[in-house]
Amino acid sequence: MNLFVYGTLLVPKIWNAVTGYHDPESVPGTLAGHRIQRVKAGDFPAIVIDPDSDKPVPGLVMKNVSPSALERLDQYEDNFYERVAVDIETASGPVEAHVYRMPPELAGQILSEDPWTLEWFETEALNRYWNRLFA
């Protein structure tokens, strides 16, 4: 199965630690109709459906994720995410992939107003996040 990742799992050492699936085949992609924000009091993001969003969520489509890696990912992701199938736009056209996203009814309770970017995470939060979860 394909999986679209957009947050902490974009960092190879986090992906490897969580899945045990090193060097997966992946392609860049974007998810339209969603927005990405930091979780309140957290260093990690969530996406939520937002039909008014004019900026697609960037990420990677991880190809052929094994059932055992997917099981580990399901355990890693917080219980407020739902895993659903979506269409991801890639350079070679749309690809179906699963994604972990927040149900819209939880967004107001869980999401902060702060944006989340990979650049911010790598410079400001990666070491803290790694030490809290994996050290």
C-alpha cells in the first residue's frame, strides 16, 4: 500500500525508527484541499480537510509499505488521527495513498494556530522530539 507522509515521518531517521523499513521507494507529492498545522503544545503536525485552502500540503508518497510497517505506523500515530485513502498529485499524475489526518470535528480542540513546516521542525524541534520519543 502507498502512504502519504507530510510531517515528522519525512525525517529519514524517524521513518526508519518507527517502521524498520529503510530506504523506501518514494515520490514527492501534494495533497490539495487540506491544511497542515501544529498540534497544540506539540512539535508535530496534523492535517485536516480544508476546501478553502489554496496551498496543497507537500510530502512524500512512500510506495509499497509493508503490513508490518503499517502496523507500527498505526501504533506511532496518535489516536486522534484517522487513516484514509486520498488522491495525491505527483509529477507523473495522481496516485492513491493512505494518509493520517484529523477528523474536522476535532481540529478546534487539538490544532493550534501555528503552521508546521519541515524546515521549522528540523531546526527548532527535531532534537527535542527525538529525545522525547526515541532516546
